[in-house]
Amino acid sequence: MLYQRSSALFKEAQQVIPGGVNSPVRAFKAVGGTPIFAKSAKGAYVYDEDGNRFIDYINSWGPMLLGHAFPPVVDAVIEKTKEGTSFGMPTALETEIAELAVSMVPNIDKIRFVNSGTEACMSAIRLARGYTKKDKIIKFAGCYHGHSDSFLIAAGSGAVTFGTPNSPGVTQGTAKDTLLARYNDLENVKELVEANSSEIAAIIIEPVAGNMGCIPPIEGFLEGLKAICDANNMLLIFDEVMTGFRLAKGGVQELKSIDADIVCFGKVVGGGLPVGAFASRNEIMNHLAPLGPVYQAGTLSGNPLAMAAGLSMLRAINNDSGLMSRLEEKTKYLHNGIALALSKNNITHSINRVGSMISVHFSEDPVVDFESAAKGNNDTFKKFFHGLLDKGIYIAPSAFETWFITDALTYEDLNETIAAIEEVAKTL
Ligand code: KE4
């Protein structure tokens, strides 16, 4: 593969954009090399500025569940643009997508649209704090809820795991209100609640984690969190920015039959345009301005182009009864093919998969939390990533990400991917 044009564009970009990118993971820091610059994409393929075609397993980090340039989304955005791009006034379109989302997702009465997953999660914890009148939250090491201050917290020292900032610019004052727990470790959560229960407003979690690779909740873990929240006047917040409308029409609440108190969305719900959302039952959502005292706002929230794209996506998902099983079958087929290709070449690995989310870990032990995910051999991952890239297969440029399977993938694409993995495995 030649990447001359991408290299030249990267040099130019670095003169005027920090690190040459508008989001750090795109810079390939975790795998080295020069980031490839996308020129266009269609269906399961992305085309770079050098004319290379890649089978895409990132899909804009999740939104392209139905493939790039999905015709109903493209048509809807083009038509809507002709009527104006933003009004800062309520529109019937926002009600239409809100009604559809509420009908698809269990246990919510109202939804508020924002412009990113970060905004959705940031607003959700403010709402939880306002509703419970308590300040602290529990998050899990390795879970990512966007870049607002309360989430950029590393595990602190000491048994009670008080947070410490993991980015300059985040204050100790903020960090003290975020407690860190270990994913899939209910006892650890119980310890934290014991030590702080009167002050904890909420537990926020990726109910299927996707930011340390894909990590499923162990049996009983989510149910245990729900019981702890119910017993301690705390809210359970499901961050479904990745899993919402992907793992089931109703997300993980449907998949695992568990009722969260607040659910956050992003990615798929916008069909590739900037949309986030958070939702809950009336008694909680009615605390939000202008109805209630918890303030939250946004100039472009609910803008017509993003709503048109999101509505097209949700309609397509809602009307396609075979979609989730097709995605599951394609991902299982890929899982089996990868496992065979790596095992044939005696490559130590483990694969995690839930629905259309999958990740490959070059480690002996099962990957069940951040600590076990971090034990993966990153040198092997780097070779794996670049070997596949040079064969036209584009996976996430970090071992701490999940792959996102799109329904646009054919079994020929999957076979091409598995064959490439078998070739690359010989070099690892
Ligand atoms: P955004 O603000 O990036 O739209 O969403 C933040 C967010 C919230 N919750 C979860 C579970 C997420 O995965 C994300 C964002 N995901 C990353 C991928 N790991 C986006 C990629 C990036 O940062 O460029």
C-alpha cells in the first residue's frame, strides 16, 4: 500500500491542527506510522487519498451500522438541507425521532438530543446529581464516557480508590467526586458504596464495554449494580453510546432485560451526523430545564440535518426484523475465522464478542477488565494492525478499541479479511 498523499496531508494538517487530527485516536499514536486520510466511503469500504480501498471495521467508531453513505440517510440529509440547516427553534422532526426512539428503547418516557456522546454522558450525570441531590459518581477503570472533566479520572491510590485527574486541566475538586471501580467486580463496587453511599448519585457504566476492547459483563454483574443502586437511592446510568441501537433495537436494556435509570446514546442514533442523546422516565427527565431546575442546553441540539439522518437510521433499524441476527451471524463467522487463522499459527490470543462488537487480544488470560486488557502484547498488536492495513483491512488503531461490524459486509468481505489475518499471523 502507498500512503504518500496521506503522509503529505498529515504534514500539512499538523501545521494548523494539534497533532494533525481533531480526535487523538485517529493519529495512530498507539500503533505508530502515519494516519491514513479518508477521501470517501461506501457500504463496507473506505477509500483513502492514495486511492487505496479498505474493508472498514471501524465504521466511524460505530455509527455506520448499515454501511457508509447509507442511501436513505444520504437522501434525507440532501432533501432536508434544501429547507435550511438550522433554526434554533423546535421542529416536528425532533418530535418524530424522539417518539420513535422512545418506542424502541425500554423504560424511557422522554429523550433529550445533544451533539455528542460526551455531551449526553456529561448531561446525564448532572441530571443524576440534580435529581438525587448527591455529588459523587462511580465509573469503571477502562470505561470511556467522553472527555468531560468528571470522566477523565484515573484510579487514585489507596483502597477507596478516590479519583485523581488523568489529564492536566482537570481539578482535584472535580476528581474527588469520581470514584473508580473495577469492571466485572461487584465486591469492589460494594466496598466503594459502603465507604461513600450517602454521597453517591449514580453509577455510570458501559453495559457492554467497548473502550478496553469489547468486554461483556459477567453473569449477574449488571443485575448486582441495579440492586445496589435501588438499595442506596443511586441511579444506574447505562452509557449506550456504542451499544445503543447496535446490540439490539432497544440496546443492552433489551438484550439483558435490565432497566437502567438513565440511558445515553450517540453514534448510530445520528447516522454519522453529530448526535448524542440521554433518556429516562418522566420523574427524572422532568427535572430538566425548562421544566425543572437542572440546566442543559445546545445551539445545534436537535438540528434538522442530524435529526433527518438519525430518523432514517432508526426507521431502517426498526423496520428490519432480521438485522440483529444477520449482524450476529456475520460477527460469529468472523470470530471463528480469526480464531482458526491465529490458532493455526500458534498465536496466543483471546477474542471477545457481543453481537456486532468484537475485539482480538494478544494475551493468555481472558480479558474481563482494564487490568487484563492491559496485559495484551501491544507489539504483536502493532504488527497485526499494520499487516492488515497493508492488505486493505482497516481495524481500530488501538488494542483498547472494539471493532464495529456493519451489515454492509458480505461473506466475501469476511473471507477476504480472514485470509488476510491468516497471512499476517505467519509474520507475528
Ligand atoms: P463522543 O463525544 O466521542 O461522540 O462520545 C464519547 C463516548 C461516550 N461513551 C462511549 C461508550 C464511547 O465509546 C464514546 C466515544 N468512543 C470513542 C471510541 N472509543 C470515539 C472515538 C474518538 O474519541 O475519536
